[in-house]
Amino acid sequence: MNQINYSLEDNEKVKDTIKSIGNTYSFINSGNGSFSDFYIWREDFDERVIENNKFIEIKDKIGSLIANQ
């Protein structure tokens, strides 16, 4: 994430690329049956909650980074 932010500060071509990636990312995360329905399965419920919260945090960071471009 830090490297992406660093690259975005000075490079317009990178910004265009990130915008394109953002469009694709939004597409694969919208609607039923999309990546938005993905979750991490663990037999242990508490472990499953922890892992999925980490996953959601990563997805949120990516979405936020993309949305700010």
C-alpha cells in the first residue's frame, strides 16, 4: 500500500492505471455471486471471524486507495 501511495504522488500515468484497476475492482465486487460474496472458511468460528475481518480490512484499504484517485 505504501509503495502504491508513493507512486501515485508523482506519476500521472500510474494514476490512470490505478483508475482503470479501480473500475475493474468495482466490477468484480458488485452484485450477487461476485467477489463480494467471498469469505474465508475456518472450522473454528472465532478464527473465521478474525480472518474475515482481516480480509475485509484489506479490501477496504484497497477500495479507499482506489476511490481517492
